[in-house]
Amino acid sequence: MYKKYYSKFLANHQDVQHFACHSHHYWPDVTREAVLEYWDDSAKYVDGKWEYIFTHKIPETQKLIADELQLSSHQNIVFAPNTHEFVFRLLSSLPKNKINKILSTDSEFHSFDRQINRSAEENYIHYDLVPTQPFDTFSARFIQKIKSEKYDMIFFSHVFFNSGMAVKDLEEIVAAVTDTDTIIVIDGYHSFMALPINLSKLEDRIFFLAGSYKYAQGGEGACFMVCPKNSTLRPEYTGWFAELENIEGHTTEVFYPNTALRFAGSTMDFTALYRLNSVLKLFKSIHLNAEKIHHYIQGLQASFLIELAEQKHHYLTEKNILSVDYQHHGHFFSFALPSPDHARKCHDELKKHGILTDYRGSRLRFGFGLYHDGNYNLSAIKNIN
């Protein structure tokens, strides 16, 4: 149904079954025109392109995102080249004259995990980790830990990158944080444009991180953060974009606007924003939203499981898929294999047969995208040791 929108990527990979959509999703054809549009706008506006981008392209993209997340205002969204910028910007908002306590999980992506470990070496951060497994009790255990003591920041993923497990109880978890000074951050990179998301009841309380590299399908370089209204945080890691509203009246005083722009950085290549914008406009034009995408992917996953069962492989079997509820799950299956070596070898063997996957530690991941049609050929799995 949707393959026609991906003709250029598909033409270059005709002999491949691409199951790494969760890692590097194919881009729709409209993104190529978007790259040329950015070039043309740069030639047309030159120095004036910043004004054009901030008064036209950014608000348009903000509104498309806000509609998808059911936000009341698009002005609570700010952009950066990657989510790590936002992670460090939030960490830099914490005071350095005390030990800041952070609660997270053992399954966060490296942009947070590496940074939090490094920051802890500077003795102004202490962090606690709650294991995500067993998945069916995660929310209850996480809430119990939240209530056990006061935290300065709580950071967790909506969909965990190493398992695909989705957190159902976002509102209950946020409600458990009674101290209004506690910063709540939800990493939505593996849920944005994959799962239906309604942040209308949370937007005044949370920071929500996501981007276009995965399921928004615009490629790397366009990430965003939804910020609570009227946040008073003053990130030490800041840039000139955050002073756009006061750039003519610049003084030695560090000014922060009362919008999400207070978390902005500095000069960046907005080609990626143009790509993201083009994809979201395409989806809107064909009446395609995350709810419909999720339903389509669930159909693909069901077809995959039927084909997989016929292979009768000793490791790649449904019982080894990390999942609690297929109806509320990320857009990839993560197989728990005996060891990282097993995962690597399985990945390499599948690649020889034109089946592209990826792995994290001992977990082998199969992802699903709109450019799949459900006609899978997994017979090569029988030849994988």
C-alpha cells in the first residue's frame, strides 16, 4: 500500500529484506525534494534564511508535530541536531553545589546512559536504575521507587530501544512525581510516529524527546523536545538561538525566553528539518497518522510471526521475543539469544542471505516499516545455526 512512496530507496536495495527500520528507516521520496528545497531557499534568502526558517518552516513543522502529539501549543517545541544536546542541556540546568539525584532505568539509549555515567564522575550527580525486566511489573516498581525518595530528575523511555517494550502507564508514572521541582524527561525516540501518543494531559509537566531518524522517517539531524509551559530552567549549555527574541538588545545578562526556545542551541543545518517537514506533510496529505501506522505495522508483525513459525528455528522463535503485549509494543521484535556472540553470528549469517537486521548485546532485532508489504520470505533462517 505504501511502497510507492519509497521508490528511490527501494530501487537501491531490490534484493534485500530490510528489517532494520528501527535503526535507519528508509526515507520517502519527498525527502529528496526537501533537500533541494533547502538549497533553493538558502540561495534565495542567503542571510535572510534564518528569519524565513524561524517564521515559516519551524512553526509549520512544530504544528505538524503538535497535532500528532495532541499538544495545545506548537510553541512548546524546540529543535536540535540530536537528542544528546537536549539531554546535556537539561543536565546543565541542575545546580553544581549539591548532589543531584536522578532516577532512570537499565535500558536507556547511549546518549543518556553514557552521559549520565560521565556526569556522575564529577560528583554532582547520583543516579539510581530500575531494571525494566520483568516487564509486566516495571511500571509498579518504577512508581514505587519514585515514591521512595525525592529525585531531582526522572528519565525513562516510552519504548525501550533494546526490547521494544512500551510503557503503558505514562500518566500514572508522571502523577506519582508529587514534587513539582522534579524534572521529568520521557525519551520518545522509539515511539514518535510509531505509537499513538496523547500528551495533552502531560504537556505542562514533562520534557518529551524525539526525532526524525527512526519512525518519522526524515533521517538524522532533526530532533525536538516538547517542554513544559513557562519553564524557568536556565541551562548552562546554551546558544545564540535561545536569544533570538532579544538578539538586538543583547547585554551581558544571559536572557532566556519564556518559550521552549530557552533550550535551543546554535547554528545548525536545517536540511533535516526540511526533510522531516516533508514527511509529516506527506502523511497529513494521505491522512496517515501514528494510529494508522501502528495498525499497519501490527499486521506486518502478525504476518512475520506466521512465516517465522514455519521455519522452526531453535533461537529465532516467538518464545524468545521480548514482549508483554503485542498490541502495545514498539515497531521491532527483539529476540533474546544466549549471548552477544550468538546475536552477532546470527546477524552476519542472515545478512549473507539478504536479510538485514541489527543487534544490541545478546538481542537480535527485526524491525518493520511502511515500505514492507507483509510478503516475507524467511526460509533462509533454516540455514542459520
